[in-house]
Amino acid sequence: MRIRSDSFSFTVTFDCNISTIGQIHTKTMSTDNTDNTAHTQGGAGGNTVGNVTPGGTATSNATAQTGGANTGNAGTTGAGTTNAPAAILNWIDNDDLNGECFIAGEIGEREEVRANREVGFVRSGPAATAPGQPVPFSNAQASAFIALNVRMLCAAYNDAPKVLYFQIAYVRFLAAKAGLISPNFQVSDWYVRYNEARFVDAQEAATYRAVRSDAELTAVNFGGEARKALRQNFANMVCAVAYMFRVRGHHYLDEMDSKYKALWKKCLKEEDTPGFDWKFVAHDALHAIIPLVLDNYWEAMKNEGKIAGALVKRFDSAPAGVAAVRAVYAGAQDLQMAVPGIRERFLGHFNDLDDLILKMKTERWAGSINRRYYNAGVIDFDEQKFGAIASVVYHALNAFANNSQLLKSNALIRVANNAPITGGIVSRSIATAASDPALVKSMLNIHTAIE
């Protein structure tokens, strides 16, 4: 099971001068089309990618970016050219290709190809061969990479060059330079169907350049101070996305925006964004980082002390899908301190809960709604016992520790409300006992059994 990568480390410097942002690297590019479909390894060839609206999804009249059916097993690369025809059946979409990915009754992050998330690499330019491998860029190579990605964003949004697209492209460059994004990463090694990074050959690059000229790009004022701020915030920015993906199950949803902003403030930042809106940070700039690579980077930055304390202490937060287990466990620990003897009364329940927590401690992504991205397993538990103890914990905290922050846990409330009759009876008895001073004393000595 590949959950951690012990050799994963980062020694990254950001010292590239992008003063010649409009210059395009004109070194002769390979015309070999052998791996033009790197971004669709292990999946169907000819995936369609079309224009999108900011934060939106690909339109139904998408045109093929690269093609060639993948005729090998997952992880092999199919042959194709950038002039592959569009699919004949235009109603085939990402749901048909990927399924709904229902896990534990919830929908995790679905894999799909969207034009605004694809990161382009110049065919003759540098790209990491392994995650975490720092990649040197020359001034011309950096300029070519950023210019290409600005043009790709213009095409995705059917829009003219602007500062936002340069910000996104520059963060992509920093990620590529740190070895976090590369078309060389094989999907079969990292538990994903698609790699959103891909090589762009000379013919496709020329098409983008014909639409958006060098003059249009150089006319955009993307100054040194703006670039410096993005470099300084890069590690925290990436790890903030890693945290949200872990605890929320998605890179970004509209309701997560306030969560991102609050977290950024806790990282002791003056602003509530790293320079541009979080939906573009999470979806357009950094979405191409493969989930396991993203998590490994967070761990590396934590261990090396290169991120804010707020992100360090959140590293072991419960992943989406198991938050209720953590909440119930924390409540159970409080309950055992407040009510000595409660464990003996519900020994089987507490033992099951201990087993769940042990599995979660040894398998970082076990039970997560996105566990498939980490080759992690399910968490098996007796729902009746778990629901009963959740109900007992919730009502006991209400009765004896009504200022507990755990009472605000939506996950705990949801499980407690769905408890079987056993937990309900005991919970109502606890509430009754708490309202009678004479019974509170006996409740704290749990040997006065509630029958």
C-alpha cells in the first residue's frame, strides 16, 4: 500500500527573473507524437476539452485537444496527434467515463478533464521525472512555460490576457519548478485516471500563439512585487489547498470560500487570499497536483518547518468521511473523565471505537471519501454500537459540559440523531439525570444503573 513516500523532500529556490515574459522559447521542438496523450494515460483517448466560464465546467461543444485511443493497460501511453477528430457521439461526458464515485454514501472528488485546469509543458522544456524533484528553468524556459499557460487559460475562458491568468500561470510555474506537477508522472503510480499536466507540441503551441500574440502578453503589467508575494506564499498556499481537500473532500466549492479565508488569516496573513481568489488558486493553479503528491508535499513542508503553524497543527485533521468518528472519540474521552465507570458500562462500544481510531492513526486516509486516491481502505464498524455511543456522548456533553466545542460538530450531531433505540434511551436518561441535582451525584457514580 503506497501511502507515504519516505524519499519525498524539497529543496526549492525561487530566483528566476521573468523580465522577458513575452519571449517565447523557439528551440526546435520534437515532432514525435508518441506521448502526446500523456494527460489521458490509462483512460479513453480523444477526451474533449472546451471553453469554460470562470469557475465553470466545460461546454458541450468542446473540441478535442489531443487524441488517439489508449490501447494499453492503465498507465501506458497511447499514440496520437493534436489534430485528432472530436468524438462522434458528443453526448459522452465525464460521468460516462468516470462514474459517480459514490463512497460511504457521499460523493468524493470526481476526476474529469477541464480546459482551465490543464497545465501545459513545452515539449522541449524541463519537467520533473519524479514528484518532489526540483526542476531548473532558464529565463527563456520559464518565459515559454508561463506564456503558454496564459494562452491556454485565454483559450479556456475565451478571454484576453489579464493579470489573473498570469498569476495562475506563475503559480503553475512554481509548482512545476518544485516538482509537484509534471506530464511525466505515470497515473498508474499515483492512483488517478488522468494527469492534468501534458506536453504541448509545436503545432498546438503555434495555434495558441496565433490567437494571443506576444504583444498582448507583454502589455499586461505583472510586476516583480506581485511575483515575489506569490513565491513567498507558495508553500502555505499549496498546503492550505491540501488541508481543504483532506477535511472537505474537494479542492474548492463555493461554500468553502469563507473557510479558506479564515484559514489564511490564521496563517498570520494580512489579506484573506494569497493574491487572487481561492477558487482560481485551488482549481486553475494547483488542481493538477496529484492528490497523493499534494499530501506528501504538505508532510514535507510540515517536517521542514516551512509552513505556518496553523497548517502544521492541522496535518492530522480527520479526512472527510470520518469526521464523526473523531468527534465521537474526542467526546468519549471527555465523557470518561466526567463520568467514571461509563466505559465499563459500555465496554464493547468503547472497544470498537478504540479499534476505529487505531486504524485511522495507522492509515492516514482510511475511510476518507477520497480514499481511492491514496489506495487506502474502508473503515468497518458496527453502526448500531457507534450510533449508540454517539448519542450517549452528545447528550452527556449537553448535560455535563454544555460549553464543549464538540457540541458544535455537525458530524457528531448527525450521527447522534440517527442513533438506534438503545442509545436514545440511555441518552434521554442522562438528560433526565442532569436536570435533577440528586441524580447528578449518582450519575457521576455510574454504578446506579439506568434500567
